[in-house]
Amino acid sequence: MTEKLYSISIEVNGVHRTAQVPARRPLADWLREDLHLTGTHLGCEHGVCGACSVMLDEEPVRSCLMYAVQADGHRVTTVEGLARPDGSMSVLQDSFCQAHALQCGYCTPGMLIAAQGLLDAHPRPTDRQIREAIGGNLCRCTGYQQIVEAVRLAADRMAEESK
Amino acid sequence: MKPVPFEYVRASSIGEACDVLQREGDAVKLIAGGQSLVPLMAMRLVRPGLLLDINEIAALKFISLETDTARIGACTRQALVERDGALAARVPLLRQALAWVGHAQTRNRGTLGGSLAHADPCAELPLTAQVLGARMVLRGTAGTRIVPAGDFFSGPMMTVTGPQECLEEVHWPIWSEPRTGSAFTEISNRHGDFAMVAAAAQLALDGDGRCVRAAFGLGGVDQTPLAFPQLAARLVGTRLDEAVVQSVAQDAAAAARPGSDLFATSAYRRHLAGVLGARAIRSAHEQARL
């Protein structure tokens, strides 16, 4: 059986992409398998673990909980899009390294997207806001404490840099 | 986990959505935020022939405050509802409930109307609609009809919405009493999960501290979320002392018909209903006294 294909046009990390996809192609699978942007991780594939979080029009969402065809006409930012233009790590990414906020790294892309979404909306978040922001992302290694510290560190460093 | 193959239509207006529903019949499934529907499709518990996407209908996304009603478009994102300070000042229970709904990423995509139409008996927004007596505006090709929350939820994951109707907007009553307080509380396995049991209350006091208006309900304890207008009426005229609060909460727990599952027995849910019901009423009272 041949499935009907739908034309989509999506801006991914600032690059205009067009494709033909079946309606049932999850956004996460399209990013990973068609665009080879494998930074977005898939853990549970049904909206529980948060590893697949991406920005849709600047807001963090789960990319396993929408179909690529639904993102037609929108902007998507994946973890690959968080780095600086020269490819070096962003302040937030570097803070994750500094604070030992990852071990196996599987949850990290989702954690970074969730944390970036928080910092975009609240540049100086409280610990409570940090915990709430990453509350939808599972990590089985760190115990979360260092992730909270990393986000706090990133906020401090960004505030310092903008002085 | 992949859904069955389906076709996709992105509606550009509510009229177009109703036309598709009329034309395609039972094969169609409406998708709003998809935060509950997409997992069900991934597990193939839902197998639509055609997915009708209403996410791009701008006319379904609005928050409009009128004198005694807050009108919210069905496809308004939960995150927008949560962030709206003017709305929170008039319908405080909505923001209080949304704090328990999923996570930041799911609230950015999930919609107010989607949660109500999905009608999970453990979900927070259906309980909020029941307690406040929200009114659902259902649109079909023949026109619109308005259904109060008490008639809208007909069973677990079931509403009276017809196969050719679409939830268009939701009307939330604004209480005019100056000393109004509300509270939402629940117990779940993890924060952001559906509630094992949830409780919500809204109360208004007169200048003397006497209760003049009360609404109260429980989620997760029956086939639909429950409101208890007769029990809430027993709070009116009292000073909400501990004895009356306990008696109302315990009578509500006794009237509930909770089921058992892997996570909680029926008896435990009934116990939670009494404890959380009293807690919600006490917290709403504290808010009203501020």
C-alpha cells in the first residue's frame, strides 16, 4: 500500500526545509530520520519522558506528540540549534558541562530545550521555576540536582554577560 | 510506536471543520493539541481514517472577559490560559487547576477545549468546568448549541458532543462577590500525571465572614468528574468551621463511586476524596479571607 504524501515547509534551526511526508510521520522521526538531526532523542514515544522536546515557534513542545505535517508553516529549533553560530556551545550547554548535569546524556537534549524555554521567558528563574520547567523531563542518572544547578549557573552567567 | 495510516486535513475555519465532519462521518477524529490523542494513536487504541486538525483556526484561540463570563476559544493553548493575569483575577480556579495539568511542554501545545472534549474523569480541567458550571458551545453545520458542564460529560472519555459537532468555545462564570476564594488540590503518582483523586472548591464570603456562595467537586472518583451543588449549599450561611467542612467532604466521599486499579484501591480513593475535599474547601476559605 502506498500512503498519501503531504508537502510540508518548515524552518528548522533557521534553515528552510521542504519535504513530502505521510501524515502519520511524527515530527521527532522526521527530524531524526529524514533530516538526520539526531540530537533530538526519543525515549518513550508517547509523551512521558520529555527527551524529544524541541521548540515550536520558540515554545518547548514534545516532538513525539505532533505530526510533521502539523508543523507545516512553523519554526522548529532542535538542540542542534542551541549552539552558537560557530558551532561552539551556548552558555546553557557549557553550564551543563561545568555543573556535571549529564551522565549518559540521553535526556540532555530535552533538558536543554526545556531549560532554554524557561530562560527565554524568565532570565532569572527561582529554583522552584527551574524545577517546574524540567518537571516533564525524566533523567535516570543525575538525580536532577546538578541539572538545577546548571540552569542556575547559566542564568547567573548570562546576567553577568549582559551587564 | 506508530499510528495506523490516516489522511490529514488542516481546517482553516470552524465552518470548514464542520463541513468535513458532516461529509466524512465516523472516520474523522478532531485533533487539537493532541497531547492525549497522539499517545492513544501511537498505541493504536485510536485509529482514525482522517485526522482533522483545528490547530490553525485563529478564531478558536481567544480569551474574552465580559461582565459575568470569561469566554475562551476551544483551541486556546493551556499555557496562554495559565499566563493570563486578567483571567486569573476573575476565574482564579483555572490557573490553580492548570498548575496540575501535565508539564510546561504539554501545556504549550495542549488546549483548553481539547482537555474538556477528551473528558478524562481524572483530568483537572473537566473537574474545574464541573465545579464552576462552565458552558460548552458546540458548533455543527446546523448551528450552535450550549451545553452546561453537568450535561456535557456523559462517561469516561465520553461527552454529548455529536459526531458532527466541534467544541467551539467555553464560557466560564465570573463570580462578582468581592471576597471570593478558590483552591485546587490532588494526589497523583508523579506531579503532572492525571490525578488519583482531585478536589476543587470556590467560595464567597460576606463582609462578616459568612459563606454566601459555594461550589465544590471531586475528580477521579467516578465515571465523570463530579460537582456537589447540594453539599456545597450546606456551606452557605455557615462560617466554614471545621465540623461543617468535614461533614460536607465526608458526605461527598461517601457519595462517590471510585474504582480500583493498579495504583489505588477504591477504599483508598474514597479516603483521599474526604481528605482532599476538606483540604480544598479550607484552602478556598483561606483565599477568600485574604
